[in-house]
Amino acid sequence: MNKLFPILILITAIACKKNQSEQSSFDESYARAKIVTAWNETMPNILKQVISPSFKDTTYSISDTLSFRSTLNKVIEQISVNGGGTIKVAPGNYFVKGSIFMKSNVNLHISEGAILNFSPNPSDYLPMVKMRWEGTFIMNYSPLIYAIDQENIAITGKGKIDGNCEEVWASWKKKQRPGKMRARQMGNDQIPIEERVFGEGYFLRPPGIQFIKCKNILLEDFTIKSTPFWTINPILSENITVRRLSIQKGTTNDDGIDPESCKNVLIENCTINTHDDCIAIKAGRDQDGWKYPPSENIVIRNNDFTNIVGSGFCIGSEMSAGVRNVFAENNTLRGSDKHAFQFKSNPDRGGFIEEIYMRNMKVLNPVKYGFEFTTDYKGWRGNAYFVKYNNFYFQNITLEEASAISIKINGRSEENIQKVFMENITVKRSPAPVIANFTQDLLLKNISVNGKMISDKDITTTTEKK
């Protein structure tokens, strides 16, 4: 045994709510049937529903560098009223003194050589709008690019968007706690949204691009960097294509792409290099999220991820409306101080995470955790709305190193994590291959850690409560 990387296997499958005499139907045949149906039928059907919007053959060019934002918003409104078209921003440097408001049937095309430099002055993002902040609807500073109740909208072109967060916004993280806790309590108490007034004095940073209740969205080819908060955050929206973006870091909480309570989403061929999570699938926080639809039917493929303090791919922790039917394949993670793949919640959330399929992934540089399922994520306020985790299928995934734990699955005695199938998983170096508590139906096939094969035969099963 390699003394530097001792094999520590602690696998506990506890079925606290299940009749002990009942036999599980979860076996290799069940898992493979699920996998075949998911990848060969469910995913292709999702992709058939993701159709990029098309636009009227009307083009308007804009090169006004003196009053760019005012001119652009007027042109967006005018073109939308007239049935739509494309606005081409000519090459050049543009100062954007406040939010851009997208409207139906408009394609904002940022030409190569064009740079949209957003104002670092928070007051430029007033008056407040209805937006979602960490899963809770509030009235707050407007996102840099914003839309609500629109359809057929696009941002395209090889130009750049710079949120210029470093000058002011980056300092707000240390000041945000009072506002954050007030927003969460208002969500918990179901205060009417129009009474959840924040803005000046609360230090809740707006995201880069937030589209709420929109249909038929295309985000393609541009570079975006240094947004004050989550970079791209569609909410309660459907038919979304995100393709060939370059998303670059700025400050803390700069998640790359966070689809939230969204349906029929394709994210492909993007390069994401952030401080925080590269992709985080979300669905609202606690009571404020329960009345909305889940995030579902999401395909994430052929992307290149790097981050500093987050996960390459995660679900949660704001996931209270539920997340289902997520497919991730052929993605590369170049490294993270924390997680490659994380599924996070706590008993304030409620909801579910189910039908998750991942295959053909590479993690090229060290991470702390390879896979982590956590059901007691930070911020738990002591409620007992236990999240249901069910049907996870991971295949053909290679990690260079997981410096803490390769696979960590922590369910709860009140609600076990159910049906996890892992096949052809290789972790070249790690001190602790598998830790799984309160996990029901964990099936391992061809799992290698530190060159040692680990299978479901290593599982210790007990029916005693913890």
C-alpha cells in the first residue's frame, strides 16, 4: 500500500425509510437500461426542442460612442416595435452608463473589435428592477443586460463585454450580509416582491446578464468578463442556446453560467475561466423557489472549464424547485481549489435532484474533491425540508488528483441518496477514494483510485440508524 495515499474506504448504505424486507430493483441491468434510454432518446428529444431564434432581415448599425447606452436602448425598443431585426455594434470602445434592456425579436450583434465597457458606478443601474438574487426575487439594481417577459432575443458576435467590477463592485462582498439575510427572510416569509426593496445601502451586486421569463434565447461567440456577480443567469426561461462564449473571471461569486428554473437549455463549446463555479444549475432558494418550475432538460457539452474557488460543474445550492434531466458530456476541467463535480443542498431547500447523466469528462489538474454530494451545505437555518437525490449515472471520467477525497456522498438518515451508478472512473491520486453515508443503491463498476480497483463488493451495508 502506498503510504502517501492510504486507501480509506468508508461506504455506508442506510435505508432508514425503506422496509428492510423489500429488495431494491437497482442493479446493473436497471442502470444500463436507464443510460441507454437517457442518451439515445431523452437527450436527442431535448435537443430537438432547443431551436435558435431567427430574426427579421432588418439591420441597424450603431457607432455612437458619446451616448451609446441611451441610443442603443432607444434603437432596441424601436426595432422590437417594428417587428425585430439585428443591431450591429461597430468596432470601437463604448462606455455603457447603465443597463441595456433587451426586447423581443432583437439580436444585439457585438462586432469583433467592439468593447462594451460598463460603468462601475452602482447608481447607474437604478431605478431598481425585479430580479433574482441568489435564488430570491427582490427589487434591486438592474443587471448589466436585462430582459423580462421577452422572446426571440440574442446577443451575438465576437466582441467583448467588460463589467468593470474591480473598481467598486468587488468590495461589496464584505458588506452584503445584512442585505443578504434580509432578502432570505423576506423570501422565507413570502413578502410580496414589490415590498422587497433593496438597492442603495444593501450592497447586493447585480449579475451580468439576467433574462427572466423569456423564450428563445441565443448567446453566441462573444467574450464577457468582470461582471459584478453571476455572469449569465437566465431565470424561468426556456429554449436557450449558449454557444462558443468566452467567460472570464472578475471577482468573487462570478459563476459562469447559472440556468435557474429554466427548461430546454444547450450550453456548448464555451471556455469558462472564473473564480467561482463554471456552471451551476439552480432553481430558486427555499420557500421562495417552491412555487416555480424546476430546471430541466439541460445539455452541457464540449466545454473547457477552469476556476479558483468553486466547482467545474455543480447543481445547487439554490435548487428548491428541483432539477432533473441534466446531461453533461465531453467537458474538460483544468483545475479548481475545490470540486470537480458537486451536488449541494441543505434541509432548508426541499425539492429534488434527479436524472443526472455525465460521461466522457477529463479533470486535468488537481481538485480537492472529485465528486461531492452534500446535504448540509452552508447557511442551513434548521428546517427539515429534505431534498430527494435520485438516479445519478457517471461514466468514463478521469481525474488526475483529488487531494482530499475522490468520491464523497453524504446523504441523510431522513432522506437517503438513491441510485448512484459509477462506471469507468479513474482518479490517479487521492488519499481517500470513497466515503458514502446514508446512500441507498450505490453501484460501482471499474473504479480505480491510486491504481487500485474498487467495486460495489467493497460496500459495507447496515440497517442501523446513525
